[in-house]
Amino acid sequence: MAFRLGRSRTEDRMPREGYRAAGLIERPRGLKGEIKVLPLTDFPQRFDPGARVFIAGASRTVKSSNWQKGRVYLYIDGIADRESAESLRGELIEIPDAERPSDGAPFWYLDEIEGLQVIGADGITLGTVREVLQTGANDVYVVGRGERRDLLVPALADVVRGIDLDAGTMTVDLPDGLLPEDEPLD
């Protein structure tokens, strides 16, 4: 049974299986079907004119976009009046997983990082990534270690030596002092 995402609590808004959220429709603007969107993507080209997006399971095309104060205002094909735009309030704008942008450089999405098993350079399992903190300078991986204190691993090339999504692992070379010396690794 499908449920309507509109007007639901924020934590209940989840993209459909096989899709990722690119934006959240906040409200209509004006009388001609323009919508105000909170972007949830690091790829602003997702909202360029001609881009294909999915809203409430329907494929739509962006007709025009205008960025203002961290929001993007969109005209979408098939949405021509305020009433139609209002009916989309609270809906997610989704993109298929297969259409995730990539420039060929090593890049992972947050949901791909969370849940990876973290292994030290010596082969000892340190724990599992349970959260990614976005600090501005660089991301920090919160590694859950069961009953022990969480380990904070900076997402830096000198520390994160490899990620294997197929194996579900992240290999790290921790700098001295990051792991308390009196705490055993195993």
C-alpha cells in the first residue's frame, strides 16, 4: 500500500526503493505552478532545465530553474497552476540510483559509506561506520565499536586508504593518538 509523502513528518520522508532524494518541495510560489525546493543534493545540475526527475513516482522534466538564497525555484512539466503545485507540497524530488552523477573521480555517497566495516591497516576490524558527520572542512566517519567509545575517523586520503563497496569494507591507517593506547582493538 502506497502512502502519500506530502505533509508527513520530516523523518517519514524516505525515497522509494532504487531512488535517491534530490530535493524536497516546500511550497508553491505564484499562480503559474512554480515550486520552491530545498535541495538535498551536492549536484545543482540536477535541477537544470531539461533534467528528468521523479515526483510522487511520476517522471517529470524541469522546464526552468532559478536559484535564490539556498533554494531553487522550478517550473516542472505538467504543473501549470498553483493548485497543482500545492498538491506537491512535502513531496520528494527523486532521481534513480542509476542516474547518480559521477565525474570519474573516486566518490562515494553518504548512504554507501554508512554501514561499511572499518578495518585497520594491520587487518584488525575496528567497527562499523554508523554515521557521517559533515563538518565543512572534511567529513568525519563515526565508527561504532559496540560497548566501546565511538571512533571518529577523518575522511582524508592519508587516513582512508581504500573503500570496497562490493566487500562492504573501508581500510584505514589511523594516525598516532586517534585510538586510545589503553583500548584493545579486538
